Amino acid sequence: MFIANWKMNGSESMLTGWLEGVDKTLDKNTQSECILCPPACFLFQASKIIKKQELGIALGAQDIDPKTASSLTGGIGGSMLKELGCEYVIIGHSERRELFKEDDSLLLEKLKSAFFANLKVIFCVGESFEEKEKGRTLNVLKKQLEIIYQVPLNNLMIAYEPVWAIGSGETAEVKYIKEVHNKIIEEIKSHEKGNFLGVVYGGSINSSSSKEILSLQEVDGLLIGGSSLEHKEFSNIAMSINEKKG
Ligand code: PEP
């Protein structure tokens, strides 16, 4: 599973080239699912291209608003995302947790919104540098995961993204990722979730670092920010899956 999180980047022309480029490369070379999460304003166009050209790329939204009937100016609800062709939605990204102060109660409403629209959830968790240094990583993650058990999600994927690794050029060490992913898997399985889609890693991934991280059995894919913007680099990262064993 490879998720391209474009964040607030992209344009109509970039979108067309990216979709065609990735589809062409991956079609012949890899079996793994690729999910494009462009800014909301490009979802319609992306969906149209994917359908028309029958591309093997899934579509995801970077955010969703809570289901508060229709009284939310600027809001985009789950059913709207579904109508736009989204299969996935990212919830709990650290940039939104930090900048927009998205807390557990808001994230819970977003999870419910995704559930009612039957969207697959990519739920992001991760510790800050300070929390890591204090040895609090596992406690922080356990706490962040608590709200997901309150919603009977049909399809849930966890994205482990250490906050200090996002956009910093520094990925977490492989040994560290292995330990954390194992704990997340243990934690989720102890709560018997519906369809658990696995744990992906995110944080400064590029085509040089992807292979080693993907070689871990505990890593089911990658969430890629900066390196997903260029279709060749994203395809190269996705093709690292071909060397994954087991
Ligand atoms: C992200 O935004 O989720 C992310 C992992 O970004 P980057 O790859 O740029 O660190």
C-alpha cells in the first residue's frame, strides 16, 4: 500500500502527468495498491481521469469534516467525498492536529463521518521528538489509538508517522519502526477491529530509504509526502515492494 499525500501542492497539469506516469510504470512492475490523496479541489478531476482511463490508482481525501448536518461553512462531508470517487480518507495527520488543534473529540467525529460514508480510514499516529526522547512513544500511541475503538470502522489502516520525521529528511531507524509497528499491531488486534488493513510508515521516505523499511514484515506500505510529488520518485518507492519478502 503506497499513499501519496500531496498536502497543499499540485495543479491540474501536474495531476494528469502524475496519474498517467504512475499508472504506466506500476502497471508492469508492481502489484501493490497506490492511493493518491491530492488537495480536495483536485479530487473531481482526478476521479474523472482515473475512471476514463481505467487507471489502477485509488483516490483518497486528505481530510473529512464531521457529520454536522449541513451547517458547516466550508465543510466537505463523507458522502461528498464518496461521490467524488474517494475510497480512502486520511484522519489525524499531525499537521492538522498541530495547526488546527484537532483533538480526540474532533477526530472521533471525523472517524464517525468516514464510517457513515463507508470510507476506508488511514488513521495517523505519531510521537513528537520530545516524547520520543522521554521514552513515551508507546504510551502516546496507545492514547492516540483509543478513539478508533469507539467507531465500528469497516476498514482501518494505521499510518505510523513520527512527528519529528515528517518533512525533516530524517527517517526513523528500522529497528525502531519494527518495534513500534509490532506494538501497534498487537494493540489493534487485542481490540478485534473489523477489517484491519495494516500499518504503514510515514516520515521523509524517499527511494533510497524505502527498500530497507519495506523489508520489515511489520510494514504494510508507506505514506509519502514530499517524495510523492514527482511521479518517477513515487513509482520508484512503490516498486521497492517487489523486493519485500514474506
Ligand atoms: C506526510 O505528510 O505524511 C509525510 C510523511 O511527509 P514527508 O514524506 O514529506 O515527510
